[in-house]
Amino acid sequence: GGYYYFENLAEGRSESSLEDLTLTYFALQGRGEPIRLFMNYHNLPYSEKLMSIDEWKEIKGSNAEKKFMFGQLPHLQNGDQSIVQMNAILAHLDRQVRAKNHIVFGEKEIQLQEQIAYGIEDLRKKFTTLAYGSPDGLDDFLTGLPKSLNYFEQILVNNGGFYGKGNYLVGDDLTYVDIALWDVLDKITNPKIAPSILD
């Protein structure tokens, strides 16, 4: 499966706790939803601070430079670790869950995850531009969507899909890129965009 099991972490390797997680985001799905999905899937206990736009405007100021790098949400506090950017948060949680389960990916698998994450981000940006911008680009989006989805289908095939395995994008278990892709597809297949694209 491209990874190996190990009994003991390397001596001196730093581990983060997964028992003191706080997610800060707005009261909507957006970029916070894949993080919630990941933590819920793995039964990770976490608390959530839901911000209103006005509350976030008040907080940004001086504290933004220290705690909220780039002045953006979502933000995850894991013990003394302060993390922003959705994919960075997901990758962090993914590493910690694998470490907890004594599973480690090699460089090949980590690189593949990163490449897929960027590919999903490209698809997410196209959808977000459409959802929050002008609907005039819907036809172009739908025209290019089968080609975009074919890339991910081929990744599944390369991972053994249709041959008795390959249910995941990387390795033999669900990782953060699977959840990130599901989240985008869930939004794309809503009745107003492309409800039958996966049929």
C-alpha cells in the first residue's frame, strides 16, 4: 500500500496532541467544512469558535499578525500550535492521525497527497468563483468539469481502482485529500450546478 507500520516513533520526534483542538471559522461550511469532516470522521474531540463577520473584523487587527497569519480563517489551535490555511490544517491533522495509528507515508505518498491537494484546490477555486461571482461562467464550468473530474478518476485507477481496491486517492486508507475532494463534489452536485455529473 505504499506505507509501512512501525512500532516506535523515532527518538526525539515531536508529536502533537489531538485532544486539545479548537477550530475557528464562520457559521457556514466554506473552507471550514473539510476540517470538520476530517475531525468527525476520525472521532477527534474538538471545540469550535463560530465567528460573525463583525466579530472577525474586530479580532483581525493586531492579533492577526500573531495568531491569524495572513489575516484569514479557518484557524486551528492544537495545543500551542497555531495553524491557518485549510490544506495546511488538514495535512497537519492527517500526519498526526497517522502517527497516532503508527502509520507513516513515504516521500512518494506525501508528494502525491500534496499534488492532489493542489489539484482539488484548483477545482474548488473554479467553483467558488462561480458560486460567489457571476453565474455567467456556468456553461464554461460545466463544459470543463468532466475533464477535471477525469484527472481524479485516473488517480483512483492508478491506485488500483476497478481492480478490487483503489477506493482512496492515496494508499489503502482515507486521507485528507479524499475528504477534500468529497467536499468539493458535494457542493458541485447541488441542484443548481451539476446534480447528475457523477451519474
